[in-house]
Amino acid sequence: MSMRLQIWLIFLAPPVFLAALYLLGLSIPVPHLGRDYVVRVALPEAGDPVGLPTIHGPPDRSRPLVVIDPGHGGKDPGASVEGYREKDIALALAMALRDRLVADGGVRVALTREDDRFLVLDERPEIARRLDADLFVSIHADSAGEASRASGASIYTLSARASSEAAARFAERENEADRVNGVRIEGQDADVSAILVELSQRRVQEASAEFAGLIVREGEGELVFHPRPRRSAALAVLRAPDVPAVLYEAGFITNPEDARRLASPEARERFAGVMARAIRIYFARQAGT
């Protein structure tokens, strides 16, 4: 189609469309100049959560809440190798863990996504914060170069430097908030708020490290771990300053053996069993029982 014809179509299409409507006896209501119009939009009731996932498990709000975050999703497949997609593996593992926790009872659980939808990276920990979660677990599958034979699961916590930087940014952004992780920061100046939030973040990081250690301990002999399973990094998804959080790399999708294992129902059940035990032990320790 020539450029000239395309231009003519752009200008001719609207009047041709209106003429067709007229011949068919149809009309398009057009507001008259000088009249006032009111647009009414239905809003949720005050206090209703907006855009938050369903919480599964007991309705008792005193029960601990874990938010599970299946990595990637929607237009972001993550690592993809020979028919295996990271977003599918992460979601299947997350749903297996959710089902195990709900079946065992006593723990509330929510998923940042329960289907193949896309979430902005910063939305994931923010969901945990808005739900007032007690623990945040992000699930991924690692990748390496084609020649690499890297294998096994790893557990990441936020590095100390990234933790301090995140705390400082959060204090600056949330200086008018009431409290963070039980630490009152309302009315404090920026420097005091930053110190209080950083102290809170240190406690959160200690709790995150404790939970990571429980995963390794409970998974010994049942899960395949990387030779160096405990790691720390400046991962954005772990930067909520008041929710203990880990990122679990379930294995290397670029390793065919790992990929087949991660996609199998048996491996999902083993993962769910190990992680559910670690979560329950963690919450029991936090409760002092």
C-alpha cells in the first residue's frame, strides 16, 4: 500500500464510518456544548483491600502469614530452556507449598500471583507489606551459561550494604509513616528515622538469615543444594525493610537434570514438605514456643 493511499484512508475513514452509521439508522450520542456532565465511578468500600491477593488458611488474623512470590510471569517468562520456563516452574512450586501449608493448618498463606500474570518487581514485596506478612518467600529457578554444569538450589538474603541502602531510602520515603516493624518513626526527623529503620532492618535481616539456615537444615538429604547454598545479594525483591525475606533459587533451569527434576510432581512435593517444615519451625521460634 502506497504512502499516499494510507494518508487518504486516515482522513476518509471517519466520515465513511459516520455515513455508514447514518444509513443504518444508528447514531453516536454527542454531548452538547455548555451542558454539565457528571461521571460517577464505583469505588471500593472504605478499608477494603485493593488489588491484594486472597489469603488462604485459617481466618484467625493472629495466625502467622507467609507471602509466597512465584517469580516472573505473564510477558516475563524468566529463563527458558528446551520447553522449560522459569515462570511455570516457580508458580508450580509456590502452589505446591501453598497447598501443603493450608492442608497442615495453623499458617495463613497468600501468593503474589496464582496465575500467569505479570507483576512489576517492586509490587511483590509491597504486597507482603500491605498484607502485614510475617515472612516473604520469593521462588525462582537459576540459570547459567550453556557450558556450565552448575546445579542445585540456593537461598539468598539481602546483603548488609543493600539492606542499609534500602533502609535509608525507605526512611526518606516513609518519614510520615506511623511505624515500621514496631518501631515508631512518626514525627522524627529524617536522620533519626533512618537510624530507627536501619535498626529494624538489621533485626529483619537476622530473622531472614535464620530462616535461610532452617531451609538448608531441613532440606539436607531431601533437596539438592548448590555447594554454596547460602548467599546474599542486592536483590530488589528482598528490600522490604520490615518483612523477613528470602529468595529461593530452586535449581538451574539451564541444567537438564535440574530442569527435569524441578518440573516433576515428586520434586514439588519434596520442596513443599521441606519448606513447610522450615516455615513452621521459624514461626515457632519467633513465637518463643
